[in-house]
Amino acid sequence: MWRFISIRLLQAIPVLLAVITVTFFLVRVAPGGPFDSEKAVIPEVKAALEKQYRLDLPLFQQYTAYLGDLASGDFGPSFKYPGRSVNELIGAGLPVTAELGFYALLVAVLIGGLAGIIASLRPNTAQDYIPMSLAMIGICMPSFLLGPLMVLLFGIELEWLPVSGWGDIPGDKILPSITLGAGYAAYIARLSRAGMLEVMSQDYIRTARAKGLPEWQVVTKHALRGGLMPVVTFLGPAFAGLLAGSFVVETIFQIPGLGRFYVQAAFNRDYTMILGTTVFLSTLIVLFNLLSDIVAAWMNPRLRHQLGGAS
């Protein structure tokens, strides 16, 4: 197992380096710069700012200097928030984004898992078709469309729930969490249905039924652990994807999280903020993928035995 973890971590290094390199040069070749504005900046002032942020150096020297800072865990200063570093901004926005991602994942697991299990119990019937059709709608409907629709219905027309903010008003976490988690709930529904159908056809399930066990015991005690295995392996990438995909939802509902900082950095051409957020989220994706593989190995004795033999 330790050998498996070490190999995965070593494989992550070139992946992260590629992400850093591509992002660094893409933001540099984009039109405009961090100190461009509608009002012309005095050339002397602009030159001083560029020197302060090392933008006067050749591009490759900027790249190597940034890698050196990154090796020590320093994402650099923000161009648009004087006196604040990217580390501070990420630290300020991450708790809100992580909380939103957790609630969205909870919504996705509860709704998607329950829908998939219910659909698998009676395949090719209305009990199967209805939740899977809703899951397909959830997959096809992006968050930038679902969010405004929910705001219009539950916030403006019915006036049941607040439509902006985070943590100030009771119930203000409901709409963002459902909006962000709906698409993942649809994927989890399809994964859990497929996993449960495969497990329910196994010999040990037929044996449990032949012993006269009630159907609910067959499902809960014998089928769930193996049937939900695809969902478990999906949870790590899903949570990382929820963190990285919260930008649109945070913008729609005016949530002061990491996503809003990233969107503002893109508009403001804040190079270091864009780079720091991208590298940070990429690292989280790699770590959550590794964590999901470890959990899957723990739940699957055969895979755990293979990893143990490999080590």
C-alpha cells in the first residue's frame, strides 16, 4: 500500500508541473496586463510596478523565479490586492468553498445514492425509468442554468429561500448546495444503479435470498457495500470537482469563496492569483483522487490483496 501511495505521489509531480507551466504561459500571452486600465498609467509608475512584481524580467526568468517561490509554498503577492498575498486570499476563501462543496456532496450522495438504489430494485419498470430520467435531466442541465431557475422559482416567485450571501440568513446554503450538487447527484444515481444491478446478480445474493432473508436485509447487509463501490471511487474526484466547479455557483449566489476570487482574478488579469488558485485546486484533485483509491482498496479485499502483494 505504501509503495502504491508513493508511486501515485511521484506520478503527480509531472502532472502538476505541466499544469503550472501551461497556466503560467497562457496567462502571459493573454491580451492586456495586470496594470492596464481605462485611465492611462504614468510610464514611470508602471515600470516601477513591473519591477516590483518582477514583470520586467525575461519570461523564462519569471517562470523559474515563480517555480522557486512555489517550491517554498509561496504563491506570491496579489497584483490587485496590495499588501495581501495569494496564500492569504486562498486561506480566506477556501473555508467557504469547502463548506459549500461539502453540503453539495452531501446532497449529491443522499439524493443520487437513494435514487440509484431505488431504481436498481426493479429494473426496467417505472421505478427505474423515473429516477433515471430525472438523473439524465440533472446531467444535461448545467449549474449556470439551474441556479437562475431556482433563484427565480424559490427566491423570487415563492420567496421561500434567500438568493445571495452565505451564513448570514438561515437557509441561505440550500439553493447553492442543491445547484452545485444536482449534476453530481445524477452521476451518482447512475453509478449506484449500475453497481447495485451488478451485485444483485451475484451468487451470494441468490444464496441470501434462498435462506429466506427479507429483501431489505439482502439489500442493506449484503448488496450495499459492493454495489456502492463505484460511488466510493467517484467521491474523491467529485469533491475536488465540486471545489473547482463552484466558481459559477459562487458568482450566481454572491458567495465570498475561492471561486469568486478566481473569477475576479481572471477579469483583473491577476497573474499570481490565477496561478495560485489553479495550482492549489490541481493539487487537491490529485490528493482526493489518491484518497478515493485508498478507500476503494480498503473496501475491496481483492484490490487490497493485490496492492499488498505489489508492495
